[in-house]
Amino acid sequence: MAEDFVILHTSGQRDGDGSKLRGVLQTHMRLEHARGIRELAVGLVAALGLPVWIAAARPEWIAWGLRSFFLTAWFVSFVGLAMAAISERRWRAQLDRAVAPQRKP
């Protein structure tokens, strides 16, 4: 049970009220959330890719309305994937800036 917890101590001189640590942890959680959304979108794009491929290779196998639905769903998933990847990259950059060692002037 003790392995389930991580104890972090902050320096009173550098982060007296813990706001910097809190900011890092919140950014990390946002990054993980964006990563989860991206992984879901990758799965949707992959899963919808098969019916789109079948509709392109053998259009007579799938009704026109269903082909249109699959293509639209695939496109929306792909756009969501792109947006999630951009969001994940943004949060990764912000986290990297937050945990980078502070340079003294």
C-alpha cells in the first residue's frame, strides 16, 4: 500500500506555498488527459478506417448513406485526433517549461 503514494517535499525558499508544485501537477494532469483523448481518437480513426476502406474498394457492399456516415465519422475523428495532438504538444511544452531548472540572472 505504501508503494501507491509518492511524497514530494518542496523547498520553503523556492516554493513556500506549494503553488509551483501545484502548477506542475495540474499541467501534468492536463497533459495526461490530452494524451488519453489522442489515444481514443487514434483508435476511432483506425476502427473507422476499415469500413471507409471497404466502401472505397467495394462501394456496392455498403449503402450510400452508410458510406457517407462512415466517411464523415472518420473525418471528424481525424480532425479530433489532430486537435488532441496539438493540445498534447502544447501541454507537453508547458510542462517542460515548468519543470526546467530555473536559470539565475
